[in-house]
Amino acid sequence: MKHHTTKYNNNLHYLFETEVLYQSDKSIVAFTPFGVNLESYRGKFKTSTNMLMFFFNNRTHNIFIHWNKDWSPRMHYVNIASKANWNDDRITAIDMDLDLIRFSGTDEVVLDDEDEFLNHSKLYKYPKDLIEICWKEVDILRNEMILREGLWGDEIFNWRPGKSLPHFCTT
């Protein structure tokens, strides 16, 4: 299956192969290992981390859990994005620029790319209600990440390919 995200103007964000590990009517979980070919707005290169990804069709974000090449924990990375769609072939979403990051071993939740969001909201004429939805999702997710429960905790870093996903990943 392909991971295929775009920006609001329909330009490519990221495109790469991924493996679906779990799917329900509301979410899909996929894995992409270190070293997979990737196309992006930054050019073509290989993925630099192992990534476990969570997409939702009822939430305006997606979550990437990153490990370094050697499987040492790296970070929780959240993209504020459109609700995801998927079929047998592809997972799609529109990246809305804002990101939340919590590096492993820290409690700090960092807001990233606020400048990009502000620039693109003017350039691409984001509707006012979309801007409000994005900021509301940032606030909700920041609070969830600070609590570090379930998916937001460090237990997720114990997962490896071939192992079952923890129960909180499929509920």
C-alpha cells in the first residue's frame, strides 16, 4: 500500500510504500522500515527511521511513532491533517503543516511549523473554520501527549515488526 499525503494546494507532501498492520472502520495502522524509497516536496531519498503510523477517518491528525535505525526510541510525531481516507491501494490525507513532537525521554511537547501554517493559510486561503479546527486539534493533542497514556506513552517503543500491536493501538 502507498502512503500518499499532499498539501492543501494538492502538491505532494510524502509518497512511499507501507505495510498495513491493522484496519478498522475508523483507523488504519501501517509500518514503514528504515531505508524505504520516498518521494516528497523535498525530493527523493530513503526513510531515515522506522515508522509506525496511525491514520484516522474521524480525527484531524495522524501519528507517527519513530525509532532510529537501531530501534532506539526517537519520537512521537503528530501531523495536523485532514481526516484520512484509504482503500486497497493507498492511504491519503492532506497535511495542514502544524506538527506536535515529543522526543523520547522528554516531557516537552514542541509545536513545529507554525510559521509554515501561517504562511500557507494566507497563500492557499485556508477557510476560517479549517484554521480553527487545526488549532483546536493542536490544543487537544498537546494535552493528550502531556498525559503520556496509551499510545502517547513510552510503552509503544517496545513494539517491533512481527509482534502484535499493543491493545491501545487497536481501540
